[in-house]
Amino acid sequence: MPARKKRFECGHKAFGKICRRCIYLENERLRYQRMQEQKELERRELEAIAKELGVNPAGYRKNVLLKAYNIVKQIREGAPFARFNWRLLKAMGQREIIRIKVDRCHRLIFRVDKMGTKFLELLTHERYNTRLASGGWLD
Ligand SMILES: [Zn+2]
């Protein structure tokens, strides 16, 4: 006698003792849920990073935020500026100000004085140029 399809409690009809379709759907649901949780975790992490950098997370791409944060972290841990694409803005009248290029369009600003090294801000190169032209980061 050939095996017959059986109707499960869930309503699906198939061969076997358990409904594979329901198992598949449940696995998919869990996979989706884990993905959503992962996304939420990343979103919160990025938000915390943006806050640390003093910027609105919506205004910067994820890669820029992560790279900028990584540089700030390394500098705070004592890495030399020479490790990055840096420049002392002394010639521009910004005696204690150092800028690091995050990428083509983004800059990090630090102040280095007898109090130590302090991260000031992350900005786009347009805002950087405007700021520099209008007095820079002098107190
Ligand atoms: Zn089922």
C-alpha cells in the first residue's frame, strides 16, 4: 500500500510524521527575527558612535562613522598622528589644531596643547573649509 499524505493539525497536508512545512516556516521566522535583532543592535551601536563623535547619525554613512570612530579611538589610546593622513594647521593660524582625513570628504579635528590631545569634531570637508575660512577652531 503506497504511503498516503496525511493532514496535520496545522492544516498542511504531507507525508511523514511531522509537518516539514511548519518547521521550515518557523525556521524562517526565527531567522528573520534574528536578522531584525542584529540590525537593531547595529543601529544602536552606530547611534552610540555618532553620539560619541558629536554628530547626527543620519548625516553620515556607516563606513564614515566607523572609520572616524576607529581613528579617534586609536588617537585616544596614544597612536601617533603619523599613522594617519594628518596635518598640523599651524600655517593656517591654527597653532594647536590637527586635522586627519577620514576619507576624501570627511575630516576629524583635534586640539593638541599642554592639556593633552582632545578630539573636537567630525565634519564634511565643505564644513571644514568654511570653518577654517571663518576663524577655525581658535578659542
Ligand atoms: Zn504545517
